[in-house]
Amino acid sequence: MVGQSSSDIPGLPSYEPFWWSSDTGMLGMMNLLGISTPEYGWHEARAVSGDGSVVVVLGSYLGNRWTFGPYGLTADTVPLDPYYTFDISDDGQVIVGAVNANDILQAALWSEQTGVIVLGLLNPGDLQSEARAVSGDGMVVTGCNHRPVPPDDPVGSDSAGFVWAPETGMVELNGLPTDGRFNVIPKDISQDGARIVGEVWEYFIGVDPQTGEPLITAQPQAFLWTAESGLCRLGFPAGAGGSQGLAISGDGTALGGRIGSVDAFLWHEDLGLAELKPLIADLGCSAVSSWHDLGAVSGLSADGTLVCGWGINAESRPEAWVANIADLYLRVESIDLNLKLVKGSAQATAIVLVKDLAGNPASGALVTAHWSGSAQGTVQGTTDRNGKVKFTSAKVKSATEFTLTVDDVSKALRVHDSYRDLETSETIWVE
């Protein structure tokens, strides 16, 4: 986990990038470089490689690529704009941001193998573009493209999101209505580049009844984009004032951001958009109860079980946080079928075991399943304290086979992570 720490202690850097792991805690990166004075100005760590050895840092004084090597931490500069260097691939080989090309800031990627590749603009005459995120394999890039607007335009800006791949070039993110006014800002991309998260600002243009001047209201909303569905706005709770998508898990199943300006959220297709603080509290983390708010989710692990962000702690100071939420996600661990033969009839029983991703039995989960084959019908039951629920089929004469298929697992403030079910269907044959 990387980020930025601020200090008001005389003689220390005012804004310093930090690097954190569970083994070391938080380390000031300028201190690791041997710098303890504020003269090198503002720096912020924006992204880190999968093994934690290469960090992308914004700031013009000490370079935009900082590397942990056998002789400690070193800082150098790769040929991307130091204030538009945003993300890095998992292997640390590809870095994305922007460069000045033909006197226009344009999205770009860089690696030692390819050098700088300018990704261009969506249309000739556009103002600028910047790459905001790169897929884990370094092959797909997303970012923002800014288009010109008339001098009297009431909004004053017009930006579109894009996705870039070597085969397609730069393509605008599709899916928004054509009769509205929007600014699209992608923020993160999944490991395979198939899913993009960000924020879309919708502008409502009216007329002030008192002055007759244009009256503009703007509303941000988190979005998830896929090639199949286009850009889908994820909504926000009533009265929240908006939402912003900031991060997505590597597998693309979970995303995070903030609701309004103070509430971190987690989104999953089986959960919807939910405030994170109550979820974590229900998992047994009492520490969050003293915090004023969790602020925002700014990063998720590859499988979505680790989330990090920033918030306001009990002392009313901004602080980074990280949380393990593996026990939020439920999955079907196993289905055990047994057969009973009684006087020419056959009957099957099934034991379904549900656990969370931390390996704990999930009690109180409602399991919905159905029998097929020789027996038919939908069944429901609730798991016991061992995470197990038993289903029994009807008795059937001349039976040949029984199959039980789990259709759903549900529990309040939990997510059925069906992608990680170890088993969803089991069949037993009558010999």
C-alpha cells in the first residue's frame, strides 16, 4: 500500500510519499532516500507494482519511479510528465501517464522495452488526454480525453473516458445517453482490462429565475464499464449528493470509492453499492466505531478481500487505513450427496457446506437450491453453526440419479461470491 503523508513538524518534509506493509508498518520514502528536510517539495506515491518493489510517485524534484533494490531505495525519472504519471503494471515494467507531444499533453505508456508510446487523442483538435490506469498485464490502458467547448459554454469542460489496447487504439467508453451533458473520468481498471471504474459527472443546465443567467447543477456518480454493457452508473443513497468510483479489484468483481465526500463504499453485483463502515463493524472490527468516517476506498487487492483508503480517525485527523474483509464473502465449499434405498424407492440427502473466504463456517445463511434428475423441486434452508444445511429429496421409485444444484446463498451484510464457489452441483447415481 502506498500514499502520501503530511507533517507540520519543522524540518520534516511537508508532504512525503509512504510505503506500507503488514511486516514493516508505514515507512516515509523520502526518509529512506536519506532526505529529512522540506526543500524537495510535494510528492505523492500513486501506485505500486505487484511485488511492492516499484512505486510511481508524483512530483518533479526526485523522479517519478522509485525502486526498492538490493542497495535500498533509489529514485529516477522515466520520460513521462512528473505530474501526470499515474499507474504501473503488476510486474513494474509498464508505467502510464502523459507526455507533451506536438505541444499537446497526450496519454502515453512507457516501458524499457518499448520506450514511450503516445496513445494520442480521441479526435483531431481535442485539447489533451492522460492515461489514468493500466491493466495488471500492461496491455490495456484507460484514461481521460478533454474536448474543446465554445467560449460561452455554461459547463466549461467536456471530457470523455477512453480504453486503449494495441489492437484497437484509443476508443471512447460507450453507454451514456446522447442527449445529456457528461464528464467521464476513469480511475482504475481490472487485471485483464475488461472492467473500468470511475466517476461520471452529469450536468443539468437551467435558467436562474431571478437573473436569467444559466443555472448549472452537477452530480457525480460512480460507474462500471464493460465492453458488453457499456458505461453503467451505480447510483448512490438518497440525499448523499453523489458517488465516485476510485478502485476495482484485480478480478473485477468488487469496486470501491466514496459516497458524497465522507463515506467509503464497496460495490459487488450481489451487494449493490453499500457503505463500508457498517459492513466492517458487522464483521467484528470495533476500531472503526470510534472513527468519524472511513472517507473513501482507494484500493482493493486482486481478489477484493483487502481494501484500503483514507478517513478521519477518532482524533479528527486524516489517516490511511487497511482492512481484511475476507469474511464478508461467502462461498459454497462442498456438496455431499448420500443415497438411501427403501423397499424399491430411492431418496437422496445433500449436505451443503458454506464458508467465508477466511475459512470460517458461515452460520445463518439462507441456501436456495433445486433437485433435478429423478427428483424435482426447489428447496431452501438455513445453515447451522457449522455452516451446514441438509436437504432431502422426495422418495422416487425406479430412480436413476439425483442432482442438487445450489442457486443462491444469502445473508444480511454478506456477499455470495459465486465466482469462487468450489462446488455448485453434485450428482449421485442409483446402481
